[in-house]
Amino acid sequence: MAALWPTGASLPAACNATFSCNVFSAHFTLAICTTSAGNADRNPVYLLELTVMYAPSASCSLVYRPQLTLSIQDKRMSRTRESALELRVGKKFRLGRKIGSGSFGDFYMGTNMTSGEEVGIKLEPSKSKHPQLLYESKIYKILNGGLGVPNLKWFGIEGEYNVMVIDLLGPSLEDLFNYCGRRFQLKTVLMIADQLLCRLEYCHSKNFIHRDVKPDNFLIGLGKRAQIVYVIDFGLAKKYRDPKTHQHIPYRENKNLTGTARYASINTHVGIEQSRRDDLEALGYVLMYFIRGSLPWQGIKANTKKQKYEKIMEKKMNTPIEVLCKGYPAEFRAYFEYCRALRFDDKPDYAYLKRLFKELFFRKGFQFDAMFDWTVLNLRSGRRERGTGAEGERGTRASPHQEGAPRDRITGSCVCSRRGKGG
């Protein structure tokens, strides 16, 4: 233990701080506890990882290098030990609890202190080996206004961190897939397919391919927008054509796999430069994952990632479309046959693909009523909770608004780095 407090500096009477010298990349673990006579049981302890600079003041403010202001206010702490600690970014957003982390940064809930609106905040160390947040924020600006695309609220640099603030969204399709027992009914898959095709068509119309189409990167909205599926995570997105001339990028080979191996197209596996067709083929694997419950190349083991990717590619290439889609409507097979027949710079016929699934949808007698599988589960769960007697006393499955279920408030930026290339 080493004291890191500046020589001659004194702590205000209402605050006591201890520092551990667990130093890594100029970051410290800071433990802060408040003290007040006769209320020792109410004294909370805050643990923060930060690089500290101290400037004594009457309000006991700690300002550290990322320039997020930590204010410990002189107020009574409730028995629930509600924190009086505030971290602010961009002068108008209050940083809330951490809700996730990934290889590219950490994710927090936040609040617009002017309007009270809840937002999602992503922090990325500006000294990251491969910083991506600035690039991603620029793509959000380009896509701004599109249905199912989160709004960029603010981007800036706070000390040693890049910060992006966007709309707060609900759970991902992967979360909801788990909640529904890891299988979606045909109706839900077809309603999802229609929206995801629209999202990809919009991204492509703005001259970008996503390159990481997977369930984690599609989130539902909150409240009145709960029926809308949003696309997130543009950290791997790439401009595939010139915005003015529409000149397509050149065909290339020997490219490394970009994206997630489980859903990557065969062309991506063999090292061919990605284009619009690859986003669509990846979407096809996502849809089959939802309706089948799994894909044939899941769970493959290997000693290295490279070997694992090779085994996934081999299994994928050796699984005929008719085998992958066996037992499911012929439209899924037709979808894959169309996508795999596209040439590198072909513009996909999005209307044809949407019509393919819509005609199947109406032929099955379904209605576009936004009653997804998770919506139905929520309604059933709500009815059981309101019931009485033996059935009402039995434990019911948690809804997405209950503890243990998918988080009902997950920021798009939260999930945007849950990027994995495994199977």
C-alpha cells in the first residue's frame, strides 16, 4: 500500500480516501468512503478504476485525467446506500451503471441531465490499439434518420477516453432467443426477416456494408418502439462504393475473416472481399439459427482460432443448402440460392427477397401484428402473475422486465463490442 495523496494536501473532514498502488497503464483502484459521526452503518464505499489528480475544494471534488467529474456531495445516505457519486460526460450526460464490456470498451446507462432522457454511453480508451469509436460515430451520422438505426446524441473526447452517446435500446435478438427457449416460431422469424432485410437495404443504400451480421447486433426498441428491430455496431462496417460515382470497390482475395465465423458467408471464409451479397448470406444463417435452434457448425473445437475457423468453413461448405433447410419452407432454400448466385458487385433485389418471405407469411395465415414470441411470453407471464390459487402461487418464467431475464434496457453501444469470431 502506498499513499498517492499529494504532499501537503489534506482531505476535507467529511471524506476519507484510501488508495491502493495497483498500477496498470497509469490507472489506479480508488476506494472512497464517506464518514459521518454516528452513521458508520450508512457509509458507502466506492471502488473506481481511474488515473487520479486531486484538487482540494470545499465540495470534495475529485477530477481525474479522463475529465469525468466525480462529485461526492454532502448529503445523507439512505439505508439502501444510494450513491451520491456523479460522473458526467459531455457536460450534459450523467454516467450511470456499467451494463457491459467488450474488447473495444465499456458500456453504461446514462441520463441527459437536461431532459431526463435515458441514453446509452460507450467509453473507449483513446489509446486503444485499434480505436473505432470515432469511425463508428461517423457512420451513425451518415445513417441518421433511418428507421431502426439508433440516433447519435453526442461524440467527443473526455481526457483519455473517446465517448459516444446514442439511444438506449432494449434486449438483443440473441437475448430474446435465449428467453424464448432458443427457438423462434416461423411467424417471428418471418417478421424479423422483413425488418432485417430493410435495415441492410438501408445501410447498403448509404454505401456501407455491415460485415458483422449476427443476433447480438440487432436490438429491439423500448416503449412505443418495442416492435422495431434496430441495427447496431458499425465498427466493422466498410464503404463498398463511392457515394458520388457509385464506383464499387475492387474484387480482392486473401482477406482475413472479418465478422463472426458462425454467420460469415462462404466467400468471406475463403478470403474474398466482402460486398452486399455477404451481408445477405450472413442474414440467411441468422434466420436458420433462429428457426432451427442452432447451426450444424456450432460447437466445433480446435486448438487455435485459425484451426477453428477452418473447421467451421469446411463444415459450412460441406453442408448443402437443402440439408441446412431440410424440414423448413422452401423459401429459405430459395433465399440462399439467390444470395450465393450473386456476383461480387451485383445489387441485390431486396424487394424479391422480402416478397419471398411475405408471401410465405400470408400463405400461412399470419398477421403483421408485432406479436413476436417474446411478446406472447410476456402476456402469458403477466396473466399468470395476476392469477390466484395454486397456479398463481407457482413460480413463473421471468419476463424481460423481471430479474434474471434479458435486460430490458440495453444500450446499442453496450452490445456493439460483444464481437466474437468463434463458432
